[in-house]
Amino acid sequence: MRRNVALFRNFFKRELSTRYLGSATGLAWALLHPLVLLAVYYFVFTQIFHAAGFRGSNFLTFVAVALWPWLAAQEGLQRAATVLSGYSGLIRKVAFPHEIVVYASVAATLALQFAGYLAVLLALALFGEPLHFEGLLLAVPLWIVMAIAVTGVALALAALQVFVRDVEHVLMPVLMIVMYLTPILYPRTLVPETVRPWIAANPFAWLVDRLREALLDGRLTPTWNDAAAAVTAVLLLLAGRWLFRRLSPHFEDFI
Amino acid sequence: MNSGPIAEHSLDHEPLLKLEGVGKDYAKLESRGGRLRLVCSLLRGRGAAHVFRALDGVGLELRRGESLGVIGENGAGKSTLLKIVAGVIRPTRGTLHVRGRVGALLELGSGFHPEYSGLANIELASALFGLTADELAARREEIIAFADIGEHIHEPIKHYSSGMVVRLGFAVATALTPDILITDEVLAVGDESFQKKCIAWIERYLAQGGTLLLCSHSMYHIQKLTRHAIWLRDGRLERQGPSAEVAQAYITFNEEKSARGKQPMSLEQAAAAHFYAIQSFELTPGKALPHGADLKLAGEAYSPDGRAPVIMIGVGRVDGTAVYAVATDMDGVLPYRVSENRFAFELTLPRVALLPGKYLLRAHALDPEGVRLFDTVERPLQVTGETRELGFVRLEHRWEMHTSRIRAEMPVE
């Protein structure tokens, strides 16, 4: 166990630094990317489409609260899907629990994005946006639930990618579709009545709604849905780990 | 270097390592959709449909302070075996018991990340081995000193020469003082002085009660560093025993393999290959010989340069056990010239003492210096007769007793 913690720490550091070590902008890029995206969305939606009805909030604040967690989850999954190949030398020659690599990768991504999230919330507040910072009391547990679910899916994707190289290619468009089907750039109320149940079935929609309720409205009371989401996340983690452990003894041969 | 925890337990006799009927199958993928189907069957807890048996039915024990060599051709399963012991892969069949910490140096630069500096890699390797930060701090200097690669330690591994990678790898593996050290062909790289350093380290490690599993193509290293050896062939244990014996058997096998079962070479073939070759080899009276009768062997050899080749005649059991061999140069004779490139030989073995059974007679063509073996031709021989004696040959013998006394002491039935 002590060894696994030491390994996790080592891989975590490695994941953080490899990600931005080679690039000139360094860590700044981690923050820059979502900011640029946010600016583009702002321009397209408010200046071109003249969209409105963002629950009374500014579009920027409305989107920022939901966009960061989504980007964190998306990047976490994409990185994790291909992370094992970067460790192929180790996997072929050294005995260690392979799942630590995935944990470290997901943790590094989410930690960076969460830091960016806090920075952006702070910046918005400084510009006078009415944010409820006590909402973080709920937002942090929500991020944790998301992290658990993302880790579960990431484990499955990482393990499958070793055998079936298509995973990373399929993942890109699928994530893109899911993003537009999640009320991140639009409020749920704009969705036509007939489609709404489908949107509601998306667990990420629940997360986005809850984050907005907490940070924009300051509504913190936990619901049964929150508990169900937490249980679902844990089940996802267990399923992903089960799949990973079934396949990991055979990585050495296929990686 | 560090004597570590090794010496303390030198009295226990439980094997550190025990393998029983260990086998490993690798999945063979035949079609495109094979990978998807393989994943499905793995998830259902089944093995792959088509497998390649890399290792099968291997059993061995290694006690503290013992050293075991692993030899065999490429693809014989050596690396698979070492990986199983190191815990990198799980055996498909059989059981594996390992007590203590295993340090493995599997091939070049195992466990190093090419983008990272030598120092960062030392850290990673220590974490993989299970050292805490304090333990690492105590040994870092030692590792750097042993690797002896100077300022390169701060550079990414990808800029290292293969020799430097091995230096660092060996330095790390040794500083961690594992209970069992596994090395796979690492001594083959690195300059001579570093090799000597490694060998000296291994000898000291063994003297202090360390346990070694060494895989090498160098029979010299095997015989020098290990007391026992196993020979793997096509994933199975071909032979095990004292390392000198196994190494010798392996060398013989390889020599025979390069020459085995060949029919006499045609003149053109031999000339083209610039080979000393056996062109004909006949036995008189033939394939069957009564025990104690005379045997005549005769044949012709080809010489590409017109010099008389050395002819060696060997007698062996069908299982490959050598019984007797003699060469022309040992007895100071030369085959006689028939033409420019052809030489004839004739050998008589009077009253052949071979006991009844199946034998193989071989004629070998060697260069005139009697150093390199170029060609081998085999003929089967059945020695016929009835006897209750055991062994291969009848030795001249005489009982120093009276026959009547023997009879008197025989129990009456």
C-alpha cells in the first residue's frame, strides 16, 4: 500500500509535468484553453445568435460554471484512454498495479482543471458577478462524485484501448455529441418538451444543474438525486475497475 | 555495496522461489476482429481461443543463496519465465510462490522513462521497488557512484548510449538489494570494465547469501556465476542440473543442430559454400552388426582448397549420448587424396564392444587445423545379440574369485 501511494505520487507528478513540460506556455495553457473556448462561445451565442434566457445570469457566468467540469471530465477521459501506452516500457518489464497510472492521469487532469475553475470563479466575482461562494460546499462534493465516475469510465477506456485501438478515435466524436446534448451552453428550459426527458437522463445534465443551483442560486440542500448520483458514480468506478483488472494481466502482450 | 537483509535469514531453508507446473499461453490473433473477440472472452474470464504456448510445465525451486542460470535459444521461453518470476506476467497454469523482494533487470533500460533524466528515473525505479523517500535518499549517492556516468545523470535517458542505460539499470537494481535478483542478458552490453564490475558485484552478492536468477547466452557467465542451470527448449525444461553440465549439453546440442541430419553435400554445393564436406559414408557389413564383430567405416570427403581435412568419427546412442569419438589428427594420420579435392578415409573397429542396441555413427569433416566443424553425416547402426550386461560397451573384465564360491553363497531357492 505504501508502495502504491509512492507510485501514485510519482506518476501524478510525472503526468503533471509531461503534460505541460514540453510546451512553451507551460501550465498557463491549462487555464487558457477553457478561457479561449469561453470567449468563443460568448461571441457566437450572445453576439451572433443573440441567445437569451440564462436564468437571469450573465451568459459568461452561466456557461463558465458548467463548462469547466465538462472540459475536466472530457480531458480526463481522453488522456486516460491513451495514458497506458506512455507507460508501455514499465508495463512490459516491471510488476506494479497498472491502474495507478490511470488514477494518476485522471487526478492530474482534474486537479489542474479544478484549480482553473476556482480561478475563473474568483475572476468572475471580481468583475461583480453575483456568485454564491458558499455554493462551493456543494460544488466540491459534486466534483468528487464526478471524479469517481470519470475514473471508472477512464479505467474501462484505458484497458480497452490497449486491445482495440479504435477507442481513442471513437471517443472524440462521442464526447463532442454528449457535450451538445448536455445543457452546458443552453439552459434546460430552452429544450423542447418532447426531448427534455432524454436530456434529463444524461447524468452530466444533473451535475451541471446542481452546480448552477449551488453557485448561481446558493441552493445547497442535498436531494435524493444527489445520493443516487453518488451511488451511480461508485458503481461506475467498481465496474470500470472490474473490467480493468480482468484485462490488465494481458496488457504486457498487447501494449 | 549494501549487504541488506540478505545475511540475516541465511539459515532458513524454505525456498524463496518455487514454481510448479508453470505455463504461459499467449493469445494468437488470426483475424481482424480477433482483438474485439479476445477482449470479450477475457472479460468472460476465459482464455484466448488460439494460443501459443510460450512456457509449459516448468517447475523449479530456488533457495536463499542459490544461483540459477537460464539458458536456451531465442524464443525458448527464457524471458517469459523471468517475467513470471518478476511478477510482470501471471502464469496461465501452475503455481508460483515468491518470498521476499524481487529485483528484476529485464533487458535493456527496463522501467526507465526515456524523457526523464537519470535522477528522475532513479526516483521512479525506487518507487516501483517500494522504497520510501528516506530510503532512497540514503542510497541515491551509492547508485550514482556505481553507475559512474558523470554529468549525464541529469540528462534524459533518451540521450544515453545503451551502455550507459545498462550502467544505470544495474546500479539501481543492485542498490535496492533485492532478495532475488533477476538479470536478463544485461551483461552482454556495457564495456569490459563495467562487465567486470558487475560480475564482481554479483559474486559478492552471492557470497553474502544473495539469490540470483541469471539469463544469458554466454555459457561463460552461466558457468562462472551460477551453480545450477536450467535449459529451456520450446517452453519446456529440457534439462536441469549443475550449470557446467547443462551448459555443456547445450553447447553440444547447438553444435549438433548446426550439422544434424544432413545428407552428403553435393560437390557443387560444397564447392559453392567453400565447405569441407563429407560426400559419402558407408558402414560394412551394413546397418546391423553382430555384437563383437568387426565394423568397417569408409567414405570420401571434399576439400575446397585441396588440403586434407580432419575426419572425425563419432559413435553415439540414438538419444545423443556420446560413446566414443576419434579424429585423424589425434592419431596423426591423414585421409588419402583421391583427386585434387577429394580425400578418402577408412576406419576399422575390430571386435566392436558395443552392447546390443541402437547407435548412430557420425562422420564429421573439420578444417585441416581440426578446429572448425563443417559437415556431419549420420548412419544408424543396430548392434544385435543377447546379453544381460548393462551400459553401452563391454569393458574387459575378470572376477578375482572362484566360481564355486559364488555358487555356494547363492541362496538356494
